[in-house]
Amino acid sequence: MRTRSFAFAIAAMLLVALAVSVSIAAADEQSGTWKMNSAKSKFSPGPAPKEVTLKIESDENHYKINADGTNGDGTPLHIEYDAKFDGKDYPATGMPGGDSVSAKRLKGGGIETQQKRGGQVVMTITSVVSKDGKTRTSTWNGKDAQGAEVHNVVVFDKQ
């Protein structure tokens, strides 16, 4: 009887550990819906988008972005890609200056994405989430579609 109770307790602990590890692996702090906070964001050279909403699915191996909004000139904005954290290039749609992305994990949970055109890096974006999980900051460095230097700091609030 005692052996059966012990075996049951061990099995229950293993199931709980498995459930916790699966939920941790299923998503990370980058995942979720994020809205751009215009007041906290800085765009150089600009103009800033009027609004952007990001929907992100991310786990230890995978990074999927769906961004919708309105550009500064009033035109619709839609960017989409699905990449793995393996350094390979993946197709991207809606990026004015690029046609593909590669992604890698940074120490501490951040993500570095490189936007590319014809295999050449045109923009590097580093995205980190605050410790409280409420703010996501993406720093953009590179060149826009016209070849102008870009340094944007875009702040998003978790929805």
C-alpha cells in the first residue's frame, strides 16, 4: 500500500513538472498583443506611424510577427513573418526596405531581428521586455528604403 502511494505521488509530481515545462516552452515574455506608445517612442528620421499593434507568438525556437497599423502618411501598415531562431533568412511581407528576416535570441530573453533585402542586412532590431512584462522596447538601427540612416526607439504596451 505504501509503495503504491509513493508511486502515485511521484507520478503526480512528474505530471505537474511536465505541465509547467510545456507552458513555459509554449510562450515567452515576447508573446502577446502589444500597442505602440507614441508618447514614449522616438523616430529618427520619421515620420512616426500613427498607430501599430503587434501580435507576437514566440517560444524558445520560433518567432512570428503580425503588425498592423497606420503609417505617418495615413496609408495602411501590415508586416508579417514567421522565423526560427536559427540565423537563416525567412520571407517577410510588408517591410518597405526588406524582403526577409533572420532572428536570434539574446542573453536575458531579448530578440535580435535583422531585416534584409536581397540577403543584405538593412536594419537590425533589438527587442526587450521589461521585468514587469508590461513594456516592450524595440531599438531599430540601419537604413530605410531611401537609404537614410534610421535610429528608432519604439515602445509598446502589453494589451
